[in-house]
Amino acid sequence: MEKLDGNVLAGHLADVLGWDATGADARCMHCGKHGAVALAVVYASAMGTVARCAHCDSVLAVFVDGDHGRTWFGMPGIAALEMTR
Amino acid sequence: MSSRRPAAWHVATVVDSRPETPTARRIELDVPTWPGNDAGSHLDVRLTAPDGYQATRSYSIASAGDGTHVVLAVDELPDGEVSPFLVHDLRAGDQLELHGPLGAFFVWSPPAPGDIPPPVQLIAGGSGVVPLYAMAAAHAASSDAAEFRLLYSVRTPEDVFFREELTALAAGTPALPVDFVYTRRAPAGWPAAPARITGDLLDAATLPAASEPLVYVCGPTPFVEVVAGWLIDAGHEPGNVRTERFGGS
Amino acid sequence: MSFITRGFSGRRGDRDPHLPPGQTLVHDWPVLSAGPTPHIETADWEFVVRTENGARTWSWEELRALGIEDITTDIHCVTHWTKLQMPWRGVSLDRIWESVETEHEYVMAHSYGGYTTNVPLEDLLDGKSWIAFEADGEPLDPEHGGPARLLVPHLYFWKSAKWIQGLVTMPTDEPGFWEQNGYHLHGDPWQEERYW
């Protein structure tokens, strides 16, 4: 059981989005505060990786790596993610 | 989106693997498709067992720049699943699946011509020195004139990563000041008794907030959070303090 | 593109014919969490059951007064570890349900801190679940779900919600936290109901 930060999301985000979004600005849907994805508080265990807002603890995103190469990605708490063109 | 070095999955071949500390190993990889990486980047190693089970873990990269030679320094976590395998079972010639380079936030690149770079304070706890060593080495290899300092908290002298390289950087031109904090056992003749880092020691050994340095802190989560808190208390702007938390204590 | 990594065998531990498929026996007790550990004093602790007919609340003392039993059971985590014959102490859901009336057939368990997991009512009753206060002869540590957690040992252990706060009945089976994120709605280890 590890408490980490959003830097560890880089690989999962690159798989999903095709680019490393840890430097991107993300807004929390619950409290409205925004900051780099890398600043999220991340709880990582064999169940899955849960990224939470550093200000209000709401769930921003969830990654679950299942068996046979299946992975689930949910972004229930990110209202918007800034992309740099 | 417009990344010079997009992340991708690669096949790496182990070129060399040797002890770095009593619990860590330096692993040198040849990665033909590697696009190069910024200092501070990490990569994900994915292991696959015969029954299809996979385990993925992130490791900071000790090397930086262009080229296809990638260096890792992996510390064994006592209850780890991947690190014991990398430290004990990996052999030259083995192949590994890697995802990288990763890390858009906790990276340092030499400034562009014409940019005035800020001074940089590196603060490492244990194996958190790996990405910070990469930054210090990349800085030394560039023509960047900004002041760099490293504060390195470590348990014992034997646990120091990249000792020879850090000694060379400390003696280089410009010299990299490296301040060690020994928390369990210090070298013979060390002026201080072994002790954990304190706020006062941090103030004494790091660039002051008034110089507006970029500060990179890396290590176990409790170490990073305590140090980052002290930095903010000392007046560093939160936006100037970049943190990367490792698992383990 | 993945290839088998030479020399990597994955999970260690003993295989035992008494284990459900894909499980490995362990002797420690791993902690897996999705967020910060809540810290609830028993003086402030309440347990609520809410149905279409209203709600009923028990304090720490009131719930324990319903009758605490000793339970010895195996527990199975979907992340492939199993502990055999673990001693627990708690109050059977059957005792609690004596004061509950509902037509609903499903339940959402709610935890202090916001965690949720869904369980069919028939998987909670008839001696299948407890509100548990002790494990391995000790009061439950916060990191293992103390002061009280739901204990539903015949399903994968993510259904045994830590820091249990209450149960809300539902007419249909709705997914809780992990179930929304890839995990199976039911979670029977003997059928290997791990993921969607």
C-alpha cells in the first residue's frame, strides 16, 4: 500500500491518451481547484491506482489492471484536462 | 502533445548489472528504439510470468540525453514483487519490456539559449537520488551556468548511490556542492552524529528562498512531505518546489 | 507484444488445494486502500441501515449488545491472496436485520471516507455476514478497517467494506466504487468472478 503522487500516472496516461499528461493542468470536479496531474495524491495497491485531489481528497481518476491484459480507466473527478499543442 | 520524446513501449536488453549498494543494483540497458530522455524521467518495467500474470513498476532513469543506452539503479524493497527480481535474478542478455520515457513534470533540461536559468536545489532521500543524480550529471554535461546544489539524506555511507560520480561532480568545474546527511551511521570522523534531517539543517545546507531556486525533492513519501513542508515554511514558492514520491520508507 | 520475462514467476506463496482458483496462501495480512485511512472514535461511531421504509441507527454499544459471535473463516482477496482459518469477532447481520423491513434485494455498503460496495441481500443474511470488530484476537486496526468493517467472507474481500458506516437497500444491483472501475458486480471467488 503506497501513498504516492501523480508522477506515477505517467505510464497509464500515456497508454490511454497517447502522451504523458502528468504536466497537464487538471481541474477537480468537486472543489474546482486545479493543478498539474503530477500533484495529485495517488493511492496505489494491487487493487488499482486511485488518484485523488490534493485539496479535497475526491477521486480524480482510477486505473485498474485486471488479468489477461485488461485495463480499466475512469476519470470521474476531472472536469477538464489542459493539453499543450 | 508535441513531445520531442514521446512515450512508447520498448524492448530492452540488459548489457550489465552490478551491485550499487548492499541493497541496490546498477542496471545498464541497450534500448535500440529509445528516443533519449530528459533528466529526471522514469520508465515503467513490465514483467510477465509464464501464466500471463504481469507486474509493472516505475523506476527513475539515472542517465539522460540522446542515445539508446539507459541506466537504472534499482533498490530492493523487502516485500517487493519486481525489485527483488531485478536486483537478484536479472542477467546480462535478458530482455525487459519498458514503457518510456515518462515524466513531463519532474524533469530538468538545460535552458534554451538566451534563457536565464534559475539556480537549482536537489534534495534526495535514499534512492530518490537517482533522478536527481541524472539532473546533476546532465547539468554538468551542458553549458548551463546556473548554480546547482545537492542535499543527500542517506542511512549509511555504503548506501550512497553513484558515489564515484558524485565525487567527480563535486570536484568538477563548476563544482557541485554535495551535502550528505547520514541518518543511521556516519563515516569515521564525521562532525555530526547520525540523525534525520531537520528544518534547521535544511536551511543551512540549501539555497535560500530569496534566490528563488527551482527545488526538486525525491525520496520516500514521508521524507518528501516533511521536506516540502519545511521549504514552503522557509518561503519557497510552491510552484518552484517539484516533488516525486517513491514507495517504501 | 508482451513476452514472458525469463526467470519471473510472479506471485510467491504456497498453492493449496483448499484454495479457490487462482489464489495463493499468505500468512501476513496485506493492506490495500483506495484513499486515506479514516480515524473514527467509537464514541462518535454510528451504524445506519436505510431502506425504503426509513432508517435505523445503532451506536457502538447498541450494536455490540445485539450479540457478538466468534467466527473462524477463510478470506480471499481478488488480488490473489488468501488467508485460511482467520479468527474474527462481530455481530451477525441476521441480528441486525431482525429490526429491518424491506422489499429490496440489494444493498450498498457505505464506509466512513466514502468507499462503497454493493452486495445482494441474500449474500448478507443466513449466517453469511457480520459487522466485525476484532480480527486475529485484536481490535481491528484502522488500516485494516477498524473500528468496524463489514465481513462477507464468501465473496472477494473488497466486498468486506472497511470503516463500515451503514447499509442502504436498493431495488436493483448498482455498482460500488471498485465495481464501477472494472471489478465484478458479485465477486464469488469459487467462480473467479474478479472483473467485468
